[in-house]
Amino acid sequence: MIDVPGIRDLFRYNRWANARFFEAVARLSPEEFVRDLGSSYPSVRDTLLHIVWAEWIWLQRWNGASPRTVFPASDFPDARVLRSRWSEIDDGQQAFLETVTDERLIAVVSYVNLQGQVWRYPLWRQMCHVVNHSTYHRGQLTTMLRQLGARAVATDLLVFDDDLEASAQPEIQ
């Protein structure tokens, strides 16, 4: 079980890692962004879109809805449009996190998946799953960026901690 400060920290990490990938993919050409690289989601766009969509659908589930649709890739022709959609979802996640209590974290949340099956898990487990899922697919994006000859970004949890610590240090003049 994870407590409220822990889950908020985990999502702060997830936001930081997603933002780093959006910065990295912004440097790709439009052709590189959609090139089929033979992964489980063929392109950088499709893989990043899967992360964004998955974070959206889980947020919907936590708010009591069970959408049965996938975001069409054609709605996201470039990284800018996709980042804009992610920003909206990120704002929703932040608002949701403000409502989370320790009691709510242990409560079981039911939802209906895309195949119409009902699933039930404690909220804390679902939330940890979302961050783990995004981490997995960011690993795929790292490989894809390298295949394209682009610079990959480090998103390890300890790199996040180091980044936070460095940004908290006062400037030496």
C-alpha cells in the first residue's frame, strides 16, 4: 500500500518523465514522428499516444466513467497537438490527486474495460499501475529515439530525485 504523499510523489515523477519525452520528440521531423519502427505501437507518435490515452482512460475510470474508445492517431498529426492533449489530462490528474485521501486509496474502484469485462482493484494499485505502464512505454520510446538517431532522455526515478535536488539548491553567485 502507498500513502497520499507517496502517490503524489509518484505522479510528480510521472509528469516530469512525460514532459522530458515531449521535449525530446519535439525535435523529431514530422516523418520521424510517425515512422513505423516495428514496435508494439509502431511509431513514436503511436507509442506516446498510447501513454496519453491510457493515462486519460484511467483518470476517467477513477472519476466513475468507463470509456470504450481509443484516441485515433489521425487526430494527432504532430507532437505539439499530442502534448496539448496530454497537458489537459495532466491537469485532470493533478486535480484528482488533490482529492485523494488515504481512505480513498484503499477503496476498491470498479470499471469496465474495452472488452466489456468488469474489473475491481484498490485505487492505489490502479494508480501505481498507470505510472508503471507509462514507464514501460517510455522505455520503448527510448529505443525508438535511438533507432532514429535522436538523443534519448534519462527518466530514471533517481534521476528525477537528483533533478529535484539540483533545482532546490540556491544559486551560487
